[in-house]
Amino acid sequence: MRFSGFKTKTVVIALAAAVATSAFGYWGYGELREQQLRNEVTALVTDASLRMQAALSAEAVDDPAILRRFYEHAEAVDADFRKLHDADVTPVADLAYAADDYLLTSREILLRWASSQRHRLELSGSIKALQKHMRADNRTGAWVSEAIRAKERVEDDYRDYNRAVNALSTLLGTFPASREKMAPYVDAALLADERLVQAAREQALAASSQAADEVDRIRQLRTYR
């Protein structure tokens, strides 16, 4: 009987040890998976930040090839955003929620940044075309008709540009809130510099004001003779 009791006790201890080992292994895997997810989400946020830094620190664009890079940054961050949504981030839900907002805001800023630069190029082109046409004034009916069309193109391009800049300015203004949501989860050095974002907003507004002045001068031009 004593032997039998000892044997039973040994089995119970072994089972308890096996359960404990299994639980520890599961807990260890859970911890490992959570850290892996944190690293993956942080990498997506870091990529978006680097692309924001690259785009917003660039000078005003006058080359379509450079403009294309801005759109590529937006497309890459969109891919980051979709990766986040495709992953099971339940173990790091709070981090994922903050990253979702950060990536979405960054993507929209980059897209509007590229669009505003594109519309600015188009506006500059239409203004130059009108100015060239005005210098070639030959006072004919055809000249007047083309001048009217050229002025209308300026107005259309300015409307598109102004709309893009306003959207960009609004998004840049919301970025600090998105950045603040991320701050508790990642090193601040991995996030886009808030001062750069503010400077980009001021630059966009200054360029918009300059464009408005140019268009006002265009509106004073006499297209009828």
C-alpha cells in the first residue's frame, strides 16, 4: 500500500510538472509572439516616419520625376497600412490602434503633399502659358478667344491647387495628435519630427498665398481689346 501510494504521488507530481511546463511554454510563446508583433508594427511606423521626413524636407518640386517619388512614398505607406490591417494584432491592440491612426494620417499627408506639388506645377505651367500668349498679342479675335481659354485654365488649376493645399494644411495640423498617440509605445526618435511637420505646413500656406497673389495679378490682365 505504501508503495502504491508513493507511486500515485509520483504520477500526480509528474502530471503537475507537465502541466506547469506546458503552461510556461504557452506563456513563453505568447510573450515571444507579442514582442514579435510589437517589432513588426514599430517597423511599419518607422518606415512611414522616414518617408514623411524625406518628402516634407524636400524643396519645392519642378521636376515630374521627383514628384513621382512623393507618390511612391504615399503608396509605400499605404502598403504599410494594409499590412497592419491584414495582421492579427490582438495581442498588441493598443499599439495597433495608435499605429493605425499614425499610418493613416501619414499616408494622407504624403498623398496630399504630392497632389499639392503636382497642382502647383500645373498652375505654374498655365500661368506661364497665359503670360506668353499675352506677350504675343496681335489683337485678333482668335487671340482673344485663346486668351480667355488660357485664363480659364489658370482658374481651374488654381482651384485644384487651392483645394489640395487646404486639405494638406488640415492634415498637417492633425499630425501632432497622431504622433502623441504613438509616443507611449515607441522611441520618439522613430517618429516624424513635429517641427518639420509644422515647417511643412507653414511652407504650404506660404506657397498658397504666393499663388493667390499670382492669380490675382492674372485676373487683372485684359483679355479683350
